[in-house]
Amino acid sequence: MPHSDSYNRPIEYLRLSVTDRCNLRCIYCMPEEGVPPLTHGDVLRYEEIERLARVIVGLGVSKLRLTGGEPLARKGVEQLVAMLAAIPGVRDLAMTTNGTRLAATADALARAGLRRVNVSLDSLRPERYRAITRRGELADVLEGLAAAERAGLRPVKINMVVLRGVNDDEVVHFAQKTIDDGWNVRFIELMPLGAGAQGTGVPSAEVRRRIEDALGPLVAVDGDGAGPAKYYQVPGAPGSIGFISPLSEHFCFRCNRLRLTADGQLLPCLMSEQGFDLRTPLRQGASDDDLRERVRQAIRAKPAGHHLGMGSPSPSARPMSRIGG
Ligand code: SAM
């Protein structure tokens, strides 16, 4: 049974940031020069991540997602996948990745027990993709998507952060992919966090209007009920269109997640300034009971909501690349 927080929300989902490093420098996420990296000793070892995940799963969490930074930028991450897949009680094991290294790793990840991937992709134009990511190649991601499908890491979901004046003219093209290629695309509102505070996002209602103007009315479909996305389809399309609207439509009231940073801070909320340090007690020899109590404290500290609004500055000092989205 999942453990509930003070607002009766069952906590079922843990996002694990396995590294703060990334091979890309998306304009709204990281500065060109990157952010000061954690030192090797700061970052949890795989055995440490597994131990903490095991304790947290023991409190009723059943869904794990690896993120980063770029999870595929950490060496041997498929070993971690296998370790996490072996934890009794884990029902879903997923990864959020930029997809650039997926072509080479999808098979090994699937064999290790990964169930599915979400791939971040903000443009279908090679030049623009390079400009947004400052160093990525679109062809690598497209190969990665194909490899993920072949490896059975399904459903592959594609996450696009919509940026006004940068890629918002592509939303219909992405939506068309749900018809032509069965893609499952999710449009995300830019959050004013870190480098994202400088850009301008597009409210989901406007993205939807633009898609409907071009492709006709969307129909609502059931998606992952507990997740933040609302799902639709172009009638008859094999794929789906999701909207994730952290600013225009608060979904905190059904938030079911915790986040563990690469350096072992457990964050009750995406916007938490203060994490619950699990690394120090872990390295000082804490028992599972001690760690469990610390996790319970974090769950109890989960705030009702984060009050982010369109255009409001971020209260969090932690960059998105360290939180893991
Ligand atoms: N490297 C992986 C990736 O690219 O998916 C995982 C980490 S990345 C921080 C996770 C997600 O956060 C990506 O989909 C990225 O587009 C999104 N993201 C980063 N900064 C954001 C912001 N300010 N607002 C909304 N989404 C953001």
C-alpha cells in the first residue's frame, strides 16, 4: 500500500536523477558552459541508489523513473536498471532521456529490465534542433526512437517544450506525427526555472487551439490517470497528444511523486529549496529503519502545491538539470 502525505495523496512514484551531467545544453535548461558539476564523490554510487530505492519502494512506491542530467551519459547505467528492476514491488521502470545515445543502448536497457522511455525532442528540423540543444544531432534522436521501438521500450513518449518564437511553429507538425507515425507526443509548458526563466513558454490552451485549427477537434482519451498530462487524439489517429501544463493548470493536488537528486537529496516537490539529505545518513551507516523514517519525514513535508504561475520567477535555486524535470 502506498504511503500517503499530509494531503492524502498516495506517494507512488520516484524520479531518480542519476547524474547532473548532460551531453546537450538546451537553451532553456542549461547555460552554454554547463553548470558546476557535482564531484565524483558527491554523486551516489549505483549500490547507494539501489539501497535508497529499495527503502523507498518498501514504503509503497511502485514506479521508478531514471532521469538526469542525461541518464545515458552515466557509464553503465544499464547495470543500475537491472539492480532496480530486481527490487520486489517495482511495477514500472522508465527513463527520461534526450535520446541521442539511445540507438546504441536501447537493446541493453530493455534486456536489463527497462520498460519504456520518454524522449525529449523540441524540433524536427536539424538546424533548429542543433540550435536549441547547442550540440545535438536530430538524426541521432530519430535513430534512438526507432531503436527504442524495436527494443520494445513502449509506449515511447515524446516530450516537446514549446517555446514562443523558437519552435512553436512546429506544434502542428508534431501533432501530425501522431497521425502519420503513431507518435505519442506531449507538449510541455516552459517553467521559469534556471535558464528557462529567460524564455517564453506557450500556454497549453494556445497549443491545442493551433492544433485544432489545423487538424480539427481533438477528443479526450484516458491516459496515465495519476500523471500530469491530459491526453487527446485526433480522431482515428494511432498516436496521442498530451498536454502538461504546470503553469496554466495546477496538478499539484494529485502529485504522487518524490525526487532523488544525483547527490542523494530527497525532494518532496520539484520546487523544494531544501531537500532531505539521505546521502549523509546512508554513508554514516544508517539502518533501513533510520532511512525509512527520513523518507517519511520528506513525505510529510510535501507541500500542498508550488504556486508557479506564468511569468513568475523560480523560487528554486537548483537547476532543472540537477532536479531531473
Ligand atoms: N536529459 C534528459 C532529457 O533530456 O529528457 C532528462 C533530464 S531533462 C532536465 C528532463 C526534461 O525537463 C526534458 O524534457 C526537458 O525538456 C525538461 N525541462 C528542462 N528545463 C525545463 C523547463 N524550464 N521547463 C519545462 N521543462 C523543462
